[in-house]
Amino acid sequence: MCNKITSIMPKFVDYQYKYKKQIGFTKQQKETFEVLKKHNVNINQFIRQAIKEKLQRDWKQIKEEKNNDLPYNLR
């Protein structure tokens, strides 16, 4: 017989969200989120995924713009 106890509590995940940012949305965006929620879409995860995809798509341009802001001798 095994004396192992199985926990029903989720294990601590090191990448839990520690930084919070409050943002606003238009009425039309709110209504769109409500439609997504009716289709069982996790709105928070949807927004995080959209931000991640946007950064991956535009990272090269963002990095170039950042370098252009630096004085010439620091590039």
C-alpha cells in the first residue's frame, strides 16, 4: 500500500503574473469581449496572446526604433 498523499491544490508556478497594468477599452471592444465570452473564450488569455503575437511580429521594427533614439556614438 502506498502512503503517498496527492494534493488537489495546483503546484506553484514560477511564472505567475506579478505585474498588473490597467487599460481601458471602447464600448465596441467591450461588446466584442462579451461575444467572445459567450463562446467560452478566456478574455485575459486572449489579450495576452494578442500582445505576444504583436510583439513577435513587430519586434525587429521596435528594436530599430529604439536604436534610432540613441545618440550616434552609442549605437
